[in-house]
Amino acid sequence: MSTPWRWIPPLAGSGPFQMALDELLLDQAVAARVPQACLRLYSWSGPWLSLGYHQRHLPAAWLALAGQGQLGLVRRPSGGRAVLHGGSLTYALIEPNPARDRRQAYRDHCRWLQRAFAEMGLPLSFGTARAAADSGSCFARSSAADLVHSNGAKRIGSAQLWRRGVLLQHGSLLIDPPRELWWQLFQEPPPELPALPVAGAELGALLRQAAEVDLGGGPLQERPLDRQEWAELHRRIANQAKIFHEGT
């Protein structure tokens, strides 16, 4: 019988806090003799723009908005384009034994999201890669890694990082993105999305239940961060500014 997935209760925090924690969980899985898969959902304290690991040469407007204190900038360990975190929910999952084909890994690890949205009467399908104007936004186009509504509007964008065969998959689930700030950043409106019938804790519970069917194959094992993890997390947070500036 496979080990149950670990569930970390939702934690709100800054961009450096969230990215440092996701990378810590990934490193723990890589180093463990018997690694445990892990899932968490989280929100961000204030608006943050997360940049894909390889995203360079940021527009002056982004740096100006950050300099004015209108948003924070942080670099993700995963790939992809910029994601505005505000009016959204983020998931991160760590899978020690994913399918080696990346497209199949996306399909395997997005099935729970599709289940949850189908239960809300809002079915999602995978996008199709297509040309689009490069605004720098993750949500400017949909690919085979993303989930879209029947009208093509992108609801969830996902990205991956693989480290020694272990998968970190990030995803941003749009709920009510800030329209004005989105325009300022990307010179285009956010996707026109149908309203969700549930929100907050009810949405989180629905997503967790779907994950127990399609990821864990049973109840997720709730295990908050322990004292040692908190200590290592705070050490890593202090390095996030260096990571960001080295990549810009």
C-alpha cells in the first residue's frame, strides 16, 4: 500500500515565504530515503507577481509598480511566465514518483482539479498551445499544462520543476483577479471567468476531497510544519532576495 499524501493546512504569507516553503518541501522529498508526496493550498499576503525561474529582463512598469509598493516581486523555482497572485488560490504538490512523460504528469496531477470543477458544474479541459502576443503573463495563453473553460478562458495555469526525478508542480487558480493591477502589468484584461458557486473554506474543502480521490487514493495525512521545518524555512526566506536579484 502506498504512503498517504501529506496535507499541510493552508498558510497565508509573502512571496518569499511561499516560494521558500515549496522549495524546502521539494528538497526534503529529494533527500528522503522514503519520500512522501505532499499537497498544500495557500494564499498570498497582498498582491505578488511571481516570475518563472527563467524569466529575465523585466518590463520597467513591473519594477516601477514594485518600487511604488503596489506589489511584491518574487521568483518561483518552477518555470513558466509571470503570475499575479491576488484574488486567487495557489496549489503546490510534491510527487516523488511521477510519470516520466511531462505531459502525462500534468494530466495525472490536474485530474483532481478537473474533478472539483466538474462537481461545481464548471468542467475544465486542457488548453492547446497556440501563438499569442507576449505580454509576459502566464494567463495570456493556454497550453497543454493549463485548464480552461469551454469558452477558452483560462482558469488554472500550472508549471513544473523536476529535481532528481521528484516533481514540484505549481498552479494558480483564478477566483477574482484585480482588474486594474492586471491591466497595469500586462496591458490586457484578466480572463473573463464564470463566478464560482463556493469560496473560502468551502472551496478548499472541495479541492481537498477531490485530491483524496485522484492524488492520494484515500485520506490525506494532515501534518503541519514541525519546529525543524519552521527553522529551516526562516533561514531560506532570508535568501529569497538574493535568489531574485541573481535571476533578474
